[in-house]
Amino acid sequence: MKVAVIGGGSWGLALSSVLSNNKHQVLVYDVNPKIVEKINKLHISYQLDEDIPKDIVATNNLSEAINFSDTILFVVPTKVLRVALKDVIQILQAPKLFINAAKGIEPETFLRVSEIFEEMVPKKYLKGFVALSGPSHAEEVIRNMTTAVTCASEDEKNALFAQKLFHNNDYFRVYSSTDLKGAELGGALKNIFALASGLIAGKGLGDNARAALITRGLVEMQKFYENYGADTLSLFGLTGIGDLVVTCTSPHSRNYQAGFKIGHGKDLKETLNSMTMVVEGIRTCEAAYKYAIYHDLDLPIIKAIYYVLFNDMDPEIALKSLFERSKKKEI
């Protein structure tokens, strides 16, 4: 099949490699001419400096990419999603199936990516929406290392279609799900706890602290799911605990890296200026904190991380505030 990929960053090219290895034709669009040139001439990922299949082609002509296929893989940060979608909408002439592989929530509206698509894309052009999520670092996927993810859609046919598109018998196993809310929430919320995990490492705390963070973070995610109307069973799948564990334990995670730098004394501005890729967890933390306040949810870890990021609270004071909470039963 033909697949157009919007976004030639590390994750976009890692997934493009999976598609190419599955014998699909891939056309990557990116606004950056250096990325396009590196793909077409050197067959290398611009950010990771990893080889990619030579039959992957890139363009900076958005019309060419949109008209290339009825299946469009979106891999752009949520911060620029509306800008990218606005440009795409002006070109659309036929219904498209959109598959999104970026993870985040819009702070101002708390809309999930699928809801932004529903809001912006005219119904006649929105053939369907699928979220691809799970524990998957681009650094490993692009090297064909063993990975398992989930394709989720409210329309099971679309989830199964995306599953078949990406599934690879050698290294990239894909499951299907109809819990789109859970898949999108898990992929976004886990980044907050990845920030916290990096911060813990930056402060020199140990594995015990990280294990406690992951466990209690899962509890906060469950509260979120229940209030939001997502299926809490998804928490025990790849888009829930799977993604939570990998981002909280791996230096590949840009959110972990950002938290580590803050733990070492950098402020938020310094941290963001030093990062080469978007840190989605910071925007998601802002959104989740506001959502929790509005819905009166008790989410102490999310609240503590928000105060560290946006109120300049000393991380040690934030940690102390968590330990000083009233004692309670675990379950």
C-alpha cells in the first residue's frame, strides 16, 4: 500500500522504516529541507543518524504527500498540530484515514488528538482516526529491535486495518483496541511521570523511589481514566503500564531527560532550550493539573510536578510535600 507520513522526525522515520520493511510505499513530508535532503540523498534519519530503507522518499511539497495516499500517518508534536492540520485541510479533496503516532494533550482545551482532528477536519474528509501508541522508543524501532504497540480506534475496522499495516512478524508486533480514549490518555499522561522519574534520577534517588513513582503514578492514571470515561483495563496494557514503565526507566525518553536536567538544577526555560526534541510531558502536565483542579481529583504527584515546572518549587520541597500527606490505606 501507499502511506503518506507527515513529519520526518525520529519517530516518523522509525515508523516509516517499519512500513517500508512491510513492503509498503512511503512518502515522508517535512517542512525542513535539510531533513528532506538527508532522507533522499543519504537515506539517514536527521535526528538519530541511523540508516533508513533506501526506498523511503521525502518531499517538502505538502500537496504531493496528501495526494499520495488515502492513509496518512501524522507524527507531529501536539504543539504544532493545529498549524499542520490547517495546512492539510486546505489541500484535502478526498476522505483520508488518519493515523496519529504523537502523544499529548492540548493544555488550553484538554482535547485529545483525535478530538482536535474531529474539530478541525470536515466530516466528509475524515474517513477515520487511529491512535498508534505503546512502549516504543524511536531509537530502538529504527534498528528493528523487538517492540509491541497498540492501534486503537473507536471503529474496530480501522484499528484492524492499521494493525495489519504496521504488524511485522520479525520485530514489530501490533495489537488492536477500541478504547481510543484509554490509548490516547495513557500515551499522554505517562510523560508526566517520566519527567518525575528523570527528576528522581537527577536528584540521586534510587530504584526504590522510581518503583514507588511508577506504582503510585498508575493509581493517579486510574483516577483520571475513571473520571474521563476511559476503560481502566487499558491501564494494564501496552498503552498504559507498558508505556509508563519504558518512559520512566529509559534515558531514551526525552521527558526523562528533561526531568533529569531539572533534577540537576536547571530551570524549565534552560531545560527546554537544551532539548533537541519536543518534551510533550510539560504541556500534558499543565493540562492534567488544570483538569484535576476543575474536576476536584486528588492527583498529588501530578500536582507536585506542576509546581516544580510552573511555580519554580524546589524538587526537594515537592518530594517532602508528598511524604507529609496524611497516612492512608494503599488500596
